[in-house]
Amino acid sequence: MLYLSQMLGKPVFDSQGEEIGRISDLAIQTKEVFPRITSLAFLGPSKTPFMVSWRKYVESYEDEKILLNIPSYDIRFSYLQPDEILLARDLMNKQIVDTQGLKVVRVNDLKLSSSGNQLRLLGAEVGLRGVLRGLSRPLERAVLSLSKLFKRPLEENIIAWNYMDLVDRDLSNVKLSLSHKRLSELHPADVADILEQLDPQQRALVFEHLDKQQAAETFSELEDEYQTDMIDDLTEHQAADLLAQMDPDDAADILGDLPYEKAETLLWLMGVQDQKRIRSLLGYKEKTAGGIMTPEFVSVQEDATVGETIEKLRHLEEDHETVHYVYTVDKDKRLIGALSLRSLVLADNDTYVSDLAFRDLITVSPDDDQEDVAEAISKYDLLAMPVVDENKVLLGIVTVDDALDVLEEEHSEDLQIAGASGLGRDAEKHGLGSLLLWLLRRETWFIIWAAMAFLITMSGNLPQFAPALVFMPFVLLIASDIVSFSVTDLLEYSSASDAPTIGRLFGRNFLASIITAVVAMLFALLFFYSIGATGPSSGEVGFTAQPLHDLLIQGFIPALVACFAIIATSATVTMIARRRLDKDRPLSSVILSLGMMAFGLVIQTGIHAILLYSGVFNGLYV
């Protein structure tokens, strides 16, 4: 197998053995499944670039040189054709889209295959071996030997040409491959994942090559921050056209996050019908049924027949919201009932829809919380839920896909509150940085304890504060666990109407702290009694001769008071977190844990210092 990096810079000889230049590039014809090398580019005397036909002039090739079949004075030079690209110029060190793995990767080398006198491109090397080979062949071999020695072979990471798509050049006029799966053929959600990996310039380039419908569907799948960035990069007319192609509820969500002046400009640039549909949704509050509903639904008068209803469905626009139910309404557009498409297609054309409609409907108000609506759709296994006003007039529907988005969003928020981050999506490779970050989050108490031990040791007060250090891990762990308990309170009651008041939470936690303190005291007394603790001893001088029970007494009392204070006041954590969430402010359980740990340490070390320097521990130190 050959690699492009091996061939670049190698000499080119004519049939008479005269060196006429050095290889600078190879060209391929992109319309083939595994493209053949069509042209050889080389730098002649004085760095003059030349290009010749590979099929016509190349006699043989190897790692060290290329031999042509005619003398230099008979060569007829050629030019790059419209369906050709240069490998080194257009692919090496460029970003490509792996349409099989659905990710953006960088080309580190290109793998070639020989067949007779023909050379073909197999794919791109996107792994570490390509980087090492580009730096030095001996370096690559050395690393490979080491990897085999440690039984961790360094494999090639090749992406076949038919799974590659180019994003760094405008190749809209080039047909990349007959069997090529292009971005335009991927699902919009997959395209959105790829776009999010690109830089803004490349993102805009790829986005321009999508047709209007797929562009709108892809845009809906992007994360909020990418949507905002792309709206800013588009012209006002482009942005307005894009939003008009989207589902009204998705377009309303995006416009609601834009500055008022820009949102109004984009609305006025839309068609009257599109503007009307989107404006009807902008008046509703965020995170309500009205904010996530779509006004695109199918309703018919209750005296309509099945045949008339089916005919109405036939004339719906191609991009109309997916129809799950047909709703029956009266002359004032009040909701009467609903029937499924299955009931509709199985009935006779002359049957009245009112005879098929199910009337005991579950409906919601536009001001109902979106999470309650999503949970209701999940509970009753619905594909859509009607949204009605106080007069039962049908305003819109919340579809199951929007409900799933809400549940996912709420679940993500709950995980964020609870600090459930794991290694995270950004740490898929489980690198050293990710591991250290994970340890920092999970073992914060140990890091704080080690830091306190270091500071106390450096200050020269280790003998006096050693008892506090012994019991400090218990204080830190209690502080961390109580934050988790408080966050559980928050998740359980954050949207419930019967959420406990601060007084009720404080009373419960205060009672729990008393019980905890009493139980701890009983165990401590039992332990002291078992080792013969009869009181402080002032036997030998110095810390090293201090009896075990003295150490326990000095460390236990401040730690017990600190734990009591932590548990008793932990209700404030729940209330602080609830207020921040009500104001849509970010919340981190890590910050809460650090704050509660700091509170516990202040109480513990403060009491220990007071008892120590007030003379209560006199006789235990000299």
C-alpha cells in the first residue's frame, strides 16, 4: 500500500533517466467509487508547476520515484478537469465529513492502492498514524514498535472515499461519487450533529447546499446557541425564508429568543399566512402548552362525512404537520371530539364523523405548564393533545415529538441540578483531563481535606488541630450528602403546588439533626466506655503521648456541632436553589456542595479553636 505523504517530493524521471522534477500532487476523478489517479503534478526546474496525464505518460511508480514512458521534450502538459481535484491541495489537512460515522474529521494522510499500472484512492487516514507518518517514517515505525511492545497496537483509522464528503471547498459542481451518500441524503438530525462540529464558515457553506425543506428541518434540530449564530450569519431575507419553511412552533421558539426589532423585521419579510401562524404563538408564555403547541391541525364540522374529511386531507400541503387525529368542532370552533386516521379510513364515505368521534377528550389550557402536558401525553399514550381556551375553542395541538423534547429538556435540567454529569458528552474519549475533572467532582471532600491538612501542617499547628483533621472527613461527607438530599427535595417539589415552606423544611431538618446528634452521642459514649475513657489525661507531655480518648473528645465535639448545624440549616439550600430556578438562573450542585462544606468547616474549626484557646483543652498540650 502507498500513501500520499510517501510520494510527495519524490523525483520524476523521463524515459531517458533524466530527473525532470519532484512530485507535488496527484489528481483524481471524483465520480468513481474508488477514484483512479488521473494526473500527476510535479515541480520542474525553477519550481515551475507541470501536470501530465497519468494514464498516458506514467510507466511505473514506487516509493522512491516515478518513471515516465517518453523523453521530457515529447511531453504534452495537461490541465485540471472540472471533475478532478488535487489530493494534497484539496484533501490533505482539510476537514471532511465522515457520512458513515456522522462526524467531522481531519485528513492526516491518503491511502492509495495499486492495480497493474493504475493507482487508486482508497480513503483518508484520520488517525494518529497519519500524523506520525507525515512527520517522519522512522518516528511512525518507532511508535508502532512501542505500541506492540505494550500490546496496544496502533491501528490505522481509514475512512473509505465513498463515505467522505468535502466541506472546505465549493465542490457543488463536482459529482463526488456514484454511490456516495451525500449530506443532502442524510436525516436532518444527523446533518445537525455534523454542522455543530464545524466552524461557522464551514457550517454556512454546507448549509447553503441543502434544499429549503431539509435546511428548515436541519435548522430545527440544531441546539439553541447554533440556531442563534446561524440566524446572525444569514441575510434577513434568507433567515425569513428559512423560518417560514419551519414548523410554526419551532419558528416561534427561535423568534422569541431574538431581539424584538430583529424578530419583527423577520416576521414582516414572511408571507402573510406564515406570519399569522407564527404570531399566534408568540403571545404565549415560555414553557407552557401555548408555547409548544402548533396551530397546524385538521378539524372538520361535526356534520361532515368521512368522504369529505378524506378529501380535505388530500389537499393538505406537503409540509403540513403530521396528522394523527382529526378533530370535530361546532360552528363556533368549539372542540367536540376526535377520531383517529384508522377509524377514518375503515369507515364508509357516507358515515358522519360525529358518529365515529371520541368525545371524552383530555385537553389542556394554553397556560398549563409544558412539563405537565408532556407527562399527560406520556401517561395516556397520546400522539397529540388538543389545547383549548376557556370557551373550549380549539387553538392548537401539542404533538408527541414536542412532548418528548420537553421531557428530555426537563430531564437534562434535573441531571444538571443533581450534578449528574458522568464523564459527559464532551469526554467521549475519556482522556486524562476528563478523568481528573470527574475525580474533582466526585471526590471534592478528599481534596478539601488534603488541602486543609497541608495548610495546618505548614502553619505548625498540627498537634493542636490533629483531632479536627481526624473528624473533618465526616463533616465534609455529611455536607455533601445533605446537598444531595436537599436537591432531591427540589426535584420532587419544584413544580408541585404542595411544596413545603421554609419553616416546614427547617423544622423537619432540625428534628433530624437532633436525632442524629443523640444517636452519635450514644455511640461515642459507648465507644469511650469500651476503651476505658474516664476523662482527659495529662500524663505525658506532647501530642504523641496523648491518649486516644483525649483525641476523640477534642475532635468529636466540634464535628458533632458542625454536623448538627449543617443538617439543621440545609433547608436553605433547597430554598436558594428553588428561587434561582424560578428566575431561570443557572444552578450547580457542585457550587452548593462547596458552599455547605465551607460552612461545616468554619463551624468545626471555629469551635475547635475556641475550645482550644479558651483553656478547655488545657493539660492536653504543653
